[in-house]
Amino acid sequence: MKLLECTIENYGKWHKTRFVFNGSLTCVCLQNGEGKSTLASFLKAMLYGLESERDNATEKGERSLYYPFSGGAFGGTLTVEWRGERYLIERFFDKKSKKKDTLCVYDGANRQTNALGECVGETLFGLPVEAFERTAFIGAEHTDISLRYGIGERLGRLNLSSGTVEEAVAALKAKRQELRSDRRLLGKYTGKIPQTEEKLVALQQEIFAIEQDEKRLGEAYRTEAELCAVERGQSEIVRTQARLQERNAPIKRGGRWRSLVWAVAFTLLLIGAASCFFEVVLGVGLLAAGALTLLAALFFAIGKREGNAQRSAELARELDEKTAENAGVLSRYGVSTWEEVRSLLSDMRRLVSELESRVVSLPQKRQELSETEAELFRLKEEAEIIDATIAALLEAARRLNGKYLQPMTESFLRYLSLLGADFIGGVALDGDLKVYFESGGARRSSEHLSDGQKSVVELCMRLALLENTYGGELPFCILDDPFLYLDERNLAFAKNALLVLKDKLQIVYFCCHESRKL
Amino acid sequence: MKIIHCADLHLGSSMQTRLSSEKAALRREEICRAFEDTVAFARREGVQAVLLCGDIFDSDCPLLRDRQFFFGVIEQAKEILFFYLKGNHDRALPPPALPNLKTFSAEWTTYDLGEITVSGIELCAQNALSLYSSLTLPSNKRNIVMMHGQVAEVAGENTIAPRFLAGKNIDYLALGHIHFYDEKPLDGRGRYAYSGCLEGRGFDELGDKGFVLIETGAEIKTVFVPRSYRAARLVKLDISGLKSVAETIDRAARIGVAQKDMLRLVLCGEAAFDTEGLENIVYETLKENWFALSVKDETCPALDLAKYRVQVGVEGEFVRLVESVPNADESRKKRILALGLKALSGEKL
């Protein structure tokens, strides 16, 4: 991507001003306060827009800072070359809100186009504005802090890695802690998962207890049924006894008829016997009738007695069996009187009622158990997703760092060489991209470098970063008086380096003193 | 001869749904009424026998009131023969001795009804393997067999292997245990069927419930008779393209399921809004629209991953890393991506 020219309608102190960028190296020498930073801000604003002003902000944003005092259209145009095509970016900004800003992009044929998307800078460079600011803008930073940055911090400051990952992982771990703490408190883990597990155990225990009640209820039902059967059995016994007595009674009740028959039989025999003396035939006939009657009576009496005896024996047997059965049941329960039986039955009924009231809740408890198990599963799944997300984020950060480490080391060393690294001597990078140098056979930290040396080293680091964070075309680079702290000799090296550097990327070089002019 | 085949009443069970205690009590009552209605149907239609293929009660120790209800209905329907085979949930207490109640045991019991026989056996560990060889049925009669268990390739204490019952002169194998109607051929002569339950008790018992009406004649004819008071329905609602919780609720409220029924609503698709708490919000707002409502959130966040894929930074690296994991569940990947990007953006988790 190449800057071709820009026209500032109104932006800060710039008013209807046109800048043409000379190929690969444009030198802008302005005194302090003459608008170098304003120009840099304008270029960034053309590419990335401006943030809206917040009413309660403690510091003014760029929108407020560069809004023209005289009013008028706030913005301008920027012409760039990208992928062999020429584009004119026209932006005007509202005083307060970016929602009211306007953006139009025209292609080389002056037709409006959407080729650069809504966020021009991201389309051109594939980077967010923070990363752009921290790569394309290189000032005279030479602080110890900068040099002590490892790759993680450097990429993090570009919003590329580490910083955001660390915060994200911390937030996820906090979320994870809500589910299950890493450490025990008073011997127990805290969190939703342990709480749910405890609830599950409590429910299981409760259900187990109710299931025992259920078994007892079954026993109680059987006992109640048996005792009721005993009661019914006792009633049956009483009825059987009555029937038995009735069986014996008919012999007495029917005695009158039997006596009559006997009397008739004997009368017939007597009359027959007596008649034999007067009328033999009549007498014999009467005797025969009397004998037959006697025989019939005898036969009937014997038969009925046998029948009665048989039935009585059956009834007696039934009675014995029932009595024995009842006795067996009663002895099993340790009761002997009917009062005790009734009392036991009453106790059983109370127990049944009590157990039923507990057992009736069993289905709901099982349902609650099932729901709790499902909830536990969901929570564990959520925890597992969090763990997987943390692992993926850390791995992404590690890969990102790894992606940059080797190429940045190579770029850094190349730029060091380009800028005359010999004068620094022994400067190298560790595995985390932190700068050190060797002296007296030992590794020394960058704190021991002079300010000038630090400037050069940091500049090389920034250039290496610039070269490696833009996946496609390199952007332009604004160097805002980066050689402020260099002495004459080192400045000469640096200037030469820039002249070589311009072949790689477009440089807009600001300085505020003729001595540092290219 | 008309015969009803039913099973799995599970009298006394809880409803496997989130119901208020009043509704749960009403549902238990309806399950009892379902059996009463079945018997009333039988009396009206001149059904002569009812096959009860197990799990009539939900517990080995059913409450007395449930036993009294069930056996009371049987006792009153004196003109109908009830064949009661116990399942795996109603074993402990023996049934009362009623003149029209025929029971079974761990050995084959056959009742001869003239042209028809009804046989049954209650599965247990001791007979699970031997029962197949000990069944002998006359070839010149219509033979109905009752069992309770899961149909499987392998025979076991709770499984029934129909292939071992092929060629045994079975015309109809009446089964219990599975709570939906299903019928399949047994062999060249007969078939086996699950009648399903009379009323669904939860959202895993979807669809119509009822009993099988069997008519014996030259051949056995069967028809499934759906008779449930309420059905459990499953509806998947895709919320892709909806913009808010309110829109989701509005769409869900217009689902065409009868108010008397029980609805399981599964929210799916890609959500373009924050779905935290969506399940509960939808449930609380709509729970009175149906007899019972269960809401499951199976949505995944709508992510515009295209812009991240080309990014240089950590978001891009993260997205590319997660997407490159082979053989991983897509839904799980989306959850990780959504959570990771949300965390990286600094949004509250």
C-alpha cells in the first residue's frame, strides 16, 4: 500500500492543505507545534476513522482535539495505491459522533466503490487500529520498559496476543471457579458443581431411606392383610362352630318325628301281634308293616347319623385347621387375645398410613434426582468447555508468539546490521525476544546500553515488528523524529539506513531540526 | 373374539415433567381413568378378554389405594377375563384371587379359551434361557402369548429374543415394557407387538398412546386404538434469524400444539443474541400455554467467523486453531469459539 497524496480540508491547524508523498521517502521538517502529529493523526483518521467523543471522558479524544476552531468541513481526502489500483478516500467527521461521519471511496475511474469495505484500515492492513498505531508510528521511544518487552508484551500491545489472552484466560478461570474452585476451603471444594453433587448425594440417601420405607410398607401391607385374614378367620370359626352345633341339634329337633315313627312302628307290631290271635292275615300284615316301618326308621336314623357325622367331622376338621392357622399367625405376632389382635391391627394401620405418606413422595424424589443428575451433567460440560477454551486460547497465544519469534529475530538482526549494528556489538535476542548484549563473556541486559544505542535497538525492533505484523503489503511508516538521541556518528548510520529502508517500504519522516533532515 | 392388549399403566408413578402438585395429581388421576376407560370400551365393544402385559404398577410395593382401584375395576367387570402378567415393576405383592383374573408365574401357564389359548410367563433369571424350549402350543388353535421385556437378539433376564419364539405356533406375541406401539412379524405365521402405555408420563413418551384391539377369526387382526387424554409432543424451533428473546417467545407461543397437551420445546439453530437464561425465560413466560412445558436450549451462537479467519491477531489464531481440530463435535467447537471470542473481547462472561 502506498500513500500518494492527501488533501486536508480542515483538521487541527491544517486547512486546505495538500501533501504529495514523494515515492518511498517523504521528509517533513516542521518545528515543534507546527502540525507533525496533526498530520500523522489525519492519516490515521482517513484510514481508521475517529472514535466518538464521550461526554464524561476525562481526556479529550482526537475528534475534539483536531476539530477546527473555525468550523467548516472536518476531514479531507487521502489517495492511496493498493494492489495496483488507485483509490481516493474521502472522509468527513462530525464534531461528536462517528455515526454522523461520512466515508466515500472512489476508484481510479472516479466511481464510488466498496472495495475497501467499511473499515478501510483493516481491509488494507488486516490489523486493528491499535496495532497499526503501534507499528506504523515509530517515535523516539527508547525507554527501558520498551526494550524489556518480551514477545508476548510486544504483541499484546498490538492487540495481537498475550495481553488480551491473559485477561481472557483470567476471566474464564474466574468463571470456572464459580463452577468448581481449584482449592479446598475447609476441606471441601466450593462452587456449583460440588453443591450439586452434594444435593445429588442427599437425594440418593433420601430416596434410599424412602425405598426402605417402601419395603416396610410392603411388609406392613402383608401383616395387615394377615391380621385381617385372622379376624375374618375368627368370624369363620365362630360360624363353623355354630353350624356344627346346628348339625348336632337336628337330631334332637327331629326326635319328635322319629319318636312318632318309632311309636307307629311299635304300635303296628303290637297290634299285628295281637291281631295274629284273631286274624292271622291281618296280624301278619300289620306285623310286616310295623317291621318295615321299624327298619325304615332304623335305616334313616343310621344314614342320617352317618351323614351328619361325616359333615360334622368335616366341619370339625375345618374348625381345627382354621383355629390352628389363626393360632399360628397369632403366635407369629406374639398375641393371644383378640384385644391384642385388634390393637396390633390398629398399630399396623397407623404404620401403613405413616409409611404411605412418606412413600408417596418417592416418585417426585426420583424425578428430582433425575433433574439434578441432568443439571450436574450440564455444569460439568460447561466446565469442560471452559477448560477447553482456556487451553485453546493459551495454545493460540503460544502459536502466535512462535509465529513471530523466528521471523522477528531475523528481521531485527537484519535491521541492526542495516543500521550499523557493529557499533553496538554483541546485541542479540533471547527466546522471548528480549534484548541483551554480551560483554566480558557475560550476558548483559539492555539497561546497560546508552540512550543512543537503546534508540537504535528499539528502532530495529519496531521495524522488525512492522515487517512481520503485516501479512500482505507493508504499510507506510511514519517516523516521528526517531533519531533524537543519536550522536552525529550514529545519526549518519541511521540516515543511511533509512535510505536503504525506503526501498522496502514507504517512509514519511518527520523531524524538527535541519540536522536530522534527510 | 375381541381381545384388548395393553400394558405399562405404571399406576402410582410420578410424572416425568415439571408439574405443579395439582397438575401432577390430576395426571395421576388421568392415568387411572385411562384404565377405566379402556375397560369401559371393552364392555361397550363386547371385548371378552384384556391382556395386561406387565408394569401395571410403578413400584414393587404399590400403594393400597392404587391396588384397590385396579383390582376393583377388574372385579366390577365380571364379564371380562383379565390376564395379568407382572412386569419388572410390579412383582412383590400377589394379586387377589378374583374369578375373572388370570395370573401367570415363572413357568409357562396356558389358559384354553376354546379356539384360542392365552399363555404367558414372567421372566426371571432362572427361566430367562430355558423358557424358549419349554413352550409348546397346539398348531390347530389361535395362540396368544404374553411376555414383558425388551426385544433383543440375545435372551436374558429382561430381554426377549423373538427369533427363539419363531416356529412355536404363536399367532400373536403380546408384549409390554416399551411405551410406544410397535408391531413386527415374528415368523411366517405370527407377529409380535408392544401396545405401548395408555398415557404418556413424560417427554420421552411422545405421540399417541392407547391399546391394541385384537380380533380373532380366520386370522388374527389387530388395530392400534389411540385413547390418551393428553399427548406429549416434541417441537424443534429454529431461532436462526430471530433477533431477540422477545421474538423467540413470540414465535414459540404460536406453536400449533393443543393446550391440553404436554410440549417439549427444543430451541435450535444459530442465535444472533445472547441466549443466557433463554431456557428459563421462555419456560416462565409460556408455561401456562400448555398442560406441561419443557424447554431445552440447543442453540449455538451465530458467529461471523469469516473475518476472524483472515486476521493476523490472537482471535484469528484462536479461530483457526479450534476449527482445525479434526473429528470434533461441531456444536462443541462453536461453543468454544463463542466463549473464547467473548472472553477476548472483554465482554462479561
